[in-house]
Amino acid sequence: MRSVALDCHVALSTVQKWVSRADGTRLDRVDWSDQPCGPKSVPARTPRAVEHQVLAARIELRDNSALGEFGADAICRHLVGEGSEKVPCARTIHRILERHGALDGGRRVRRPAPPPGWYLPELAGRRAELDSFDFVESLKIRNGPLVDVLNATSLHGGLPGSWPMAQKAAQKALEALVEHWRAFGCPGYAQFDNDTVFQGPHQHPDTLGRISRLCLSLGIVPVFVPPRETGFQAAIENFNGRWQAKVWSRFEHQSLAELRERTARYFGALRARSASRIEAAPVRRAFPA
């Protein structure tokens, strides 16, 4: 059989299959036609009479049932209670109802999510980058001060940044932003929440905070997200959670300097791992001299 397979340029299993098909029968009596490779037995389908009985029971339960239940389980109990023969199981009854379009509930329609930055056309088209900034507040170092941490991440490139500080203040946040943009370039947009550190004092409606003035002076458009709209802040909030899990909760920090050192190590490794994504992000403008 191996030599026949080589001569005919087919697999050995093919020759073995046809030899077993012949099985000692005269060659002129062997059925040489191809046979389907699927199952030989046809799956049994519920008789039409049973399907009609299921549909009739559903209508009766829907109109007259004291409980108002007419799903697959209720129909199965109803048919068993009536003493019907060959009552299908609840799963089969559900398939019968689905096949005949007798299900009341519609399938959930899952629509694709909007592109990142959908609320800004330049950002959604990847023609500009956006840096998000947010504070993680009131973290307590044992036998040390309360700590506020300013975190940053970019929407497309995922460029990270973090600045632990003893107490959050607009001036400290401004210095952190300048340091970040001087090192990596200026994005098209900078996004903040409604914290007074970013917006400025709320008691003076005609006054711009120093963070807003810094952004405008650098040609960066400041974006303030609507309150309680978590979708706009999803990237930075997720980033805050990662920082707390990988740096803050992972170690016991003895001082603010130690926290800063561990944070710097983590973000250095994170930038190295995400280098390809950062390079593929929209180009940033150089920080003005």
C-alpha cells in the first residue's frame, strides 16, 4: 500500500481507506463514489405535532395563567401537568420558541465603541495628542506626611508621568507640567477635571488659573471634563489605579523621597516597555525655548 501511495501521489491513509471500502469485494461491485465526511445519522428534530402543542401551550399560559409565566420552564411544567406524552425538556422548548419567533425578549444590540477622543475631531483622527492629568489625594505615609500624587498619561501614546508631593498646589502642578512637556514635547490638548488647582478659584468667574494660562501660552488647548462624566476620565482613572497597585500598595514607604524614587523607577520601566506605542503616537511640538 505504501508503494501504491507513492506511485499515485496520494497519502497512505487514502489507500488504506479505499482498501477497507473494498474489503474483499469484487472491484466491479465496490461503490467508488465519494461519501460525505459528516455524521451519517441526521439529528432528530422534534415532531411538528409536539411543536404545535408547545406553541399552543404558550398562548394559553400567556392569556390564562394565574402566574403570568409562559416561558420554557412554565410550558414544560404545564405539559407535564396535563399528562402529555414525550414532553420535551425546557432547553428544547426554548429552541422551538426561538425557531418560530415566539420569544418576547430581543437580543441585545452591541454597537461599536466610539474612537478614543471622539469629542475632539483632531484627537479622534489621531492628528493631535492629549495629556490627561489628575491627583490621587490624601495618601498617608506611616509616621510621615499626607501625600498627594499628580499623575499623567497621554491618550494615544500612553506616555506616563507622576509627581508625588507633600501637598497639592497650583504652583507645584505647573512646575510638573513644565518639566513633563519640556522633556517630551507639547501635546495639542491637556485635559483636567474641575479641581481648583487646574481651573483656578471658582469665586472669581472671570479669572483664569495659572494652569490654564500656561497651556494657552504654550499653544495647548485646555480641556475640562464635565463633572460626573467618568468616560472622559477613563484613561487617567485607570492609570491612577495602576499606579496605586504597582507602586503605592506594593511597598511600605518610609518617606516621600523613597516614594518618589520607586515611582521614578516604575515609570522609567513603563516608558521603556511602551516605547513603540509612544513613538507611534501623534507628533508633539517642541517646548518653546
